[in-house]
Amino acid sequence: MPWRFDPAHSSIEFSAKHMMITTVRGRFKQWSGTIEFDEAHPEATRVTVEIEAASLDSDQPQRDAHLKSADFLDVEHYPTITFSSTRAEALSDTTGKLYGDLTIRGVTRPVVLDVTLEGRSRDWQGKRRLGFTATTSLNRKDWGLNWNVALEAGGWLVSERIDVHIEAQLIEEESAASQESQTQAAGRQG
């Protein structure tokens, strides 16, 4: 079944420890993606996402500039971060795992997202909507994001572990066959 992301009700966020004592959070403001999802066959799910790396926002311009620099994402040379699913696994009616390849700074590594179906609804136009959350934890060094500073008291300025949290609201799209049959029916009525 064709679905599309509702960007007004979806987000891609991340968090990391600063000085090993506080959590800093951020998000990517510009991204797009495609999803094929059939509730009867969740194992056939296919997802692709492309993130504009320069859209990173942690509500602190100086930190954002550093995260976009060659020390971290190097957005000048690697403007996009991509995810492409390789398989899906249903664990229950509302939980599953989405396996895929994540590319950051030209380095591709496998990742696993823990996915939860949060609910179903219909909007004011009668279209079905689904809400999902997906989470994973990454070691940023696996993608060559190695910059850090040792702290005098021990530990590091920036944690290696990055937690990712995704909220996705999907809107059911009419299939091409359904649209064609509606067009034909309208033509017969006119």
C-alpha cells in the first residue's frame, strides 16, 4: 500500500551526552522519504529517507556550526544522510524491527530500528493515518565522526553514543489503480 510521511507531524531527532553529565538534543528540519507498508504483510515494508545534513538544529548556532563542520558531518562535502531499509521483522501486532543501511559522510553501515505502531486513525478527508515511533543507538565513530576532547577529570566532551528518535505519521495514498478507477467512474457519470 502506498503511504507518505506527514512532515508536519513527523520528526527525526538525536541526542548525545555533553561532558558525560547532560544530554543535548537536536533534530533535522529538512528530510523526505518514501514508504511502502502493508499492515497484513509488515515484513514487506520498504522505507527510504534522505536527510539534508545542513538542516541540523540543536537550538545553539555555535554548536550547530561545529556539528556541520568537517569535525563531524562535513555537510559541505556530504550534504545528505540516507537510510534505506533492507528488511522488516514483525515481533507483535504493534512492534517490530526495521533493518537498513545508514550512510553518513559517505560511510554506509547497517542499523536496526526498534519500531512501535502507536495507533491508527482517519483524518477529516477519510484517509487512514498511522503513527509510528522508531529508535536506535549508534556509535558515531562507526561513521568516521571521531572528533573529541578528553576531559581533565576523565571522560570525553562528546559521547560516542548517539540516540536517534523518530516520530512518523503516515497518510495512506490512493493507489494508481484506485485513482484510475475513480477517474473512469467519473467519466461514465459525466
